[in-house]
Amino acid sequence: MRILFLVLVCIIIRITNSFTKSIDVSKRNIDLKNQQQKLDKNPPSPSDKDLIKIWRNYLKKYPLSKDAIELELQYSFPSDDLLEKDIYLWRPVKLDADIFGNIFISDQKWSHVFKFDSSGNFLKIIGRKGQGPGEFINPFCLSATKDFLIVSDTIGRKIQFFDLEGKYLRSLKVLKSYIEIVTCADGFIYASPLRMNKESFLIDELDKDGNVLNSFGKARFGNETNWVIPNIVKLAMNSKGEVFAAYENFPTVCKYSRKGELLEIYRIEKEIMKERERLNLDAIRKKESKSFPVIYDIRTGRNGFYILNNYPRTHILEFDTNGKQVNDYYYVKSHDY
């Protein structure tokens, strides 16, 4: 009887051990599966060595056109001697210039605006961190007119006016966080909000008191779950008051009248930009949060518009009023410029 009992105990122990091992193996398989799913959703960032290799491959894959015009570097700013005075760009977001050539740069980390002259010499700091008049929490974008500097604070949800010397004038309390802003000569503001639902328009027209008069511009990219980043636009306005909206992640520019009528859609036929568009469409399809910028900024001129592309080289593409590319300016830079 005792022998039978011992045999039964041994069998039970073996079964228990086998069951425990089976549980351990299953748990390990589940852990490995979960780890793989996390890696699939959040793959490890490439190393600097990998980034340089990718960049060099892109340089070879997309050589310069025979008509490309090389830009010559004139100067860089802020100058190194300003570092000792804590004058440096920490997280710059937006740059604009007034009619005198003075340059204004909003900086998120510093929570203020830098002013430089047309040669890059530091002039002054405008604003400071805070929530009072002339203060910023997150000075995200700005616009310089012939009379004013206008700054949008996306966290404080206000638009502040300064004279061109940086003196605070007034504020407009707004209900949205505006991430792009341009202004007309008559003081009306056209701004792109951080959209809170997929049905929202891309551009608001605001009067001098900050009231929304009109909204226009439909989202053209994305899907039911990813509709914010694919529809971020850069704004510019020409002398006729026409509003240009350039999609940050797609080679597409839309031109609107001041009343919001769609006048033209320009498709930018540059191969590197079309490849990055394909990468963005693939990321949307796979429900990935990453994006590959295509248009970094847009400006208008007397005879058309310009767009900035910054990979793998810095390119400024000039287009005429019909949307035809007439010039390709470039600057050779390092991979991490």
C-alpha cells in the first residue's frame, strides 16, 4: 500500500511538473508575442550610423536635376558668442520677416520670440514665460506684417499683437489652438487650428476681434482613425489675398479665395516627395503614428509661390502662378542639419 502511494505521488509530481512547464512555455510564448507586437507598433529607432546610410542612399537615388541652382551660405545665426549669454535656439518652431528684413523666430522651449536683423545679428527677446499680457506658454506660430508681430499661443489659446519693436499691444482670446497663421493687410487673420474631429475645416477666417467669420478647406488625406497629422497644412497669402494651404506630409498645395472658394489644386511632381508620400500613405494604412515630412513651409511671391523641402537636400522650389515649377534652388547639407 505504501509503495502504491509513493508511485501515485511520483506520478502526480511528474504530471504537475509537466503542467507547470507547459504553463511556463505558454506564458513565455505569450510574452514573446506581446514583445513582438510592441516592436511592430514601436520599432526601435535607427542609429546615427543607419540614418547616415539611409541619407546617402537617398542622395544617390535622387540626384540633382541639371538645371538646379546651388545656394551659397552667407551666414548662420545666432552666433557662437551669444551662447555665453544664453541666446540660442532651443526648440524653434516658426520664422517670419517684416518688410524691413528683421527676422522673428518663435521658440517653444524658451517660451518667447527672438528678433534678429537681416544680417542675423541678435536684437532682442520678445515676451517671456507666463500667462499674463505679453507672456507665452507655447508660442507656436507667428506672422509679421508691416505694422505688427502676431503670435499664436496654442496652450494659452490666445493671439497676441506686438509692434515691430516688441511692445505688447493687445490680445485676442480664441477657442481653438492655432498652429499656422497668416494675416491680410486689412487685419483679418487666416489660421489653421489643431483639429479636434475629422469633420473640422482646415482654415478659419477671424476678424480683428478674434471672431470666426468663416471656415473652409476640407481634409484630403487620412482615414477614420488617423486624420490629424495627414491634414496638417502650412499657410501663406499672396498680394491678392489668396490663401495657399500646403499639406505638410503630401506634395499637394490648395489655393483658396478669401471667402474660402477652392481656386486651384497644385500637385508637386518631384520624385523624392512622391516617395515620402507613399511612405505616409503606407503608415496610414498600417495605422502607424509616424510621418515623413514633404513640405516644410510655403511662401508666396509676386509671380507665384515657393515651397521648402528639406530631405535629403535643402530645396526651395519656385512655381509660377499656374503651378508650374520654374526653378529648383538647393543647398548641400549634412544628414542631421
